Amino acid sequence: MDETDPEAVARLRATAHPVRLRILSLLTAEAMSAAEVARTLDLTHANASYHLRQLHDVGELVVESEEKIRGGVAKRYRYDASREVADRSSAVDDRIAYARASGLEVERRLRDAGRGSGSSSDLEAWVPVEAWRRALDLLHEASHLLHAEARPAGTPETVHVSVTTNAFTMTGGLEGDAARWVPGRDTGQDTGQETDR
């Protein structure tokens, strides 16, 4: 991807909001109308509609169906995580805004966390190139597995989970193509970004 792509920058900026991150998570499992999103997330209908339009306008949501309701048309939106790109933007300020929104969303989720199993990790280190590439491929695979298996809230035999991943190269190491490794490149898999939704 062209790191100066204005569409990628617009997508990143549109998702750098805690409510929009919640909407993307919600719409991974099922298509919903603005009214359904508003009820589920305890928003006003106008607020839900606004956020849905912002996400749809930058291509983060697709309209799965439309139905006529009381003389109007209700669109049912869906988030397709498989359409994600490997790097949303190279602008540090844009990535920081996204990280702040993600952090606020993780804080909200932690307040609602249950006592089930989980995992947490933090690392800033120098690792061999092949270890880094393998780790990115594994994160990519896990992210896509969970997005593909997402079910509507309350589905029997499911567990309510939160997954947030951030993995990136730091300065002072590899430059050029090696630093811009795209998960799945050597496996023939669809390339995508780790997400927090």
C-alpha cells in the first residue's frame, strides 16, 4: 500500500474514535441498522447514524441490506474485517490518534472483564527477522480467525472476548522492505492488519 494514500489516512482517522471501534466490533458479528446499534450501545439514533455514516463513507462498512420502514429506508451495515489493509497510514499523528482511541476502548472493556481465561503481553526488544515475521503471521492468523468466527451477542455456546493487538517495528533496526513486512506475504494468505475489534 502507498503509505501516503489519502484513503488509508481517512480510514484511520474515521476509526480513531472509541464509539466507532465499538461499532466495528459489533458489526463484525452481524449486520445492524442504526436503530439496533443505538439500542445495543445506548446511543441516540442520531449519534449512531452519524458514526455509521462516517465509517461507511470511508469504506469501513458495507451496506448488507435495506428495508423500508415507516416510509423510510433502514440500511443494515456490516464490518468485513477481511478487507483491512496491512498499514493504515504512515503518519505518526494518525497512528497515535488511533492508539489513543484503542486505549480508551481497552479501558472500557477491562472494566467489564470477567474472570475467564486470558492473556496479556508487552515487549520492546530486538528479535531475529524470521522470528518477527513468524510472530506477525501468527497475530494475523489469530485476528482473522476471531473476526471470521464472531457471532451475534448472546449466541449460545459462545464466550464474550476482547482482543487487541499492536505490533510494529521501532527505529534503529531494519529499514526498507524488511521493516515493512506484510503478514501472510509468504503464505499466500490474504494480507490484513491486526485489529482491535
